[in-house]
Amino acid sequence: SDEPLVLGIETSCDETGVGIVRGHTLLADQIASSVEQHARFGGVVPEVASRAHLEAIVPTMQRALDEAKVTLNDIDAIAVTAGPGLAGALLVGVAAAKGYALAADKPIYGVNHLAAHVAVDTLEHGPLPEPAVAMLVSGGHSSLLLVDDLTAGVTPLGATIDDAAGEAFDKVARLLGLGFPGGPVIDRLAREGDRGAISFPRGLTAPKDFAKHRFDFSFSGLKTAVARWVEARERSGEPVPVADVAASFQDAVCDVLTAKALDACREHGVETLIIGGGVAANSRLRLLAEERAAKFGIRVRVPRPQLCTDNGAMVAALGSHLVAAGVAPSRLDLPADSAMAL
Ligand code: KG4
Ligand code: ZN
């Protein structure tokens, strides 16, 4: 094949990821995670993440090259997440990418992490129909984006004004004593619960929020409402129906996410909704999005869970898109930008 072979490096949070793609074909996707080192803190500790990336980056790189059965010399371009993310964590990936690019004389592309979460869907479903709306929901971000032209970036429509959706899952799991990360546990437990058991608040959906926060999210009030409800139960001496709380909480999150995402699609006359980020693995979110989208003739594209969470393949996918579009590479002195705009 004469399509370019692109390697992607991702170190913006707690996953050290290296992926290799040719065109839209995934050849390697290697990940080393420091999630267990953060578990006892109930969230990612930046200093611990940076150190873990430094230890993992070279072996993960080697495993990816082995998996794709190529050498660094075969690679046509190296893409790396330059932001947004944890500053120290980003620096490890960016410095490593520069080292490899310099050593092997390859072009380097510093890319945006959120745009990469969108681009990864091309590995699962082929070229992106543009325009599309993307909803990215993870432990670090909850955003609605308009994707007109991925090479030029993406346009933010809205974002969380407090906690990210995944953060809400993690905090509620913690207060229910379910461990970290909370999303997968709540997802599993919610299947045994009644999602209509407790009526939890839907943040920023009141008519008064429409003008200013139509496509924004708020999950911190929901988290507080769950905490109050559980405390009241405990005070009353009655057992806490953990599965019902999990199901009702999950439904509140998924209801708001899908309603706003589809509202954004309709407002912008878009027929494709892409969902990505760790929370996109949620079974209720996938089901509700499909059900509601079908009513409006909107197609939902969700990559498989392994590609939804942070990984190197998504960075390679965006890099491949940029190379194919003839976008000029970054300079070798490209900075990492923890607050990178879209
Ligand atoms: O994208 P990701 O791996 O890392 C970043 O935060 O960037 O997302 C991790 C987040 C965590 O908050 C985790 O609880 C959540 O995604 N998550 C889920 C599920 N699987 C992972 N949330 C809800 N349901 C799930 N099945
Ligand atoms: Zn992410």
C-alpha cells in the first residue's frame, strides 16, 4: 500500500499509548496504564502519571513496532498529543516523539487530544462524514463539538461547567464505596437496578438555562444530590439500594448527554453523531443515543470501547488524516500545551 504509515503517541493523562495506522487501517495499539497506581487516591495524580509515562514510553513504543511488524525507519510520520492534558504527562510524550523524529528524520505532528478522540472513529467506520457533531465524554472532558473539517480542527459548541461526566461516575462510585474507576462498576451494577427508582436532577436543562447553556453540561449538582440522598437513607437506618441509586444516577447523566447531543445535531442540520471518550463505553448511553437518534434519522457512530478510552491509535488516526490532507508538519520545537484550545 502507498498510504502513509503513521505512528501516534499519547500521554496526556494516565495511559501511555502508542498506535500505528496505515490510512484507516489499525496495525498496532499498545497501552500501558498507570490507573492502578492512582486507584488508592481516587483520581489521577499528575506526578505519578508523569513518572509512569517515562518508564513506559520506550517499551510501549517497541511493542507497537513489533505488533505492526515494522521498524521506526518504515514510519512516514510521527503524531503526538500536544494538549490538552496534564502538563508533565504531555511533556514526556512530546519529548519522546521529538527524540524519535530527530533520530529517524521523520516529520512530527503535534495534535489536539479531543480532535484525536473524534478521528479514531475512522479506524472503525471509515472516512468521517462532515459536518458531524462529536460528543466527547471522559474523566477529563465533556464536550460537544462541531466537526466541519477535521484538518482545520473542531468547533466547541458546549462543555461541562464543572465536573466531567466520567468524573461524576467516579465520584458517585466512590461515595457508594464501589472503587475506581467508577464508570464500569456503575454500568454493571445499574443493570440490576431500577433507573426510575429515584428522580435525580438533570443539570442545565431548565428553560432559563437555554439561552446561555444550551449545549453545556453540569454534573456537580447531580453528584451532590446523590450524596444527600444516600446520607438521608443512612441516617434513617434503612439500607441503601445501591443498584437503584447507580441506575437512577446513570440515567440522569445519559438522559442529559443524549438530549443535548441530539439537540446540537438538529440545530446544525447534522446527520451523524460521533461519541467518544471513556464514558462512551457506557451501555445505557449507547442504547439511549441510538433510540433517540433513530427518531430523527440521525446516525450514531461509537468506536469500540478499546478505541474510546485514551490510546495511541487515535493520535495516529488524526496524524494519518493530516498527512493525507497535505497538512504541513509541526516544527521540531513544538510546545506541549496543557490548556490547548480546539
Ligand atoms: O477516556 P478515558 O479512559 O480517560 C480520560 O479521562 O481521558 O475515560 C475514563 C473515564 C473514567 O471516568 C471512567 O469512570 C469512565 O471513563 N468510564 C465509564 C465507563 N467506562 C469508563 N463511565 C461510564 N460507563 C462506563 N462503562
Ligand atoms: Zn481522552
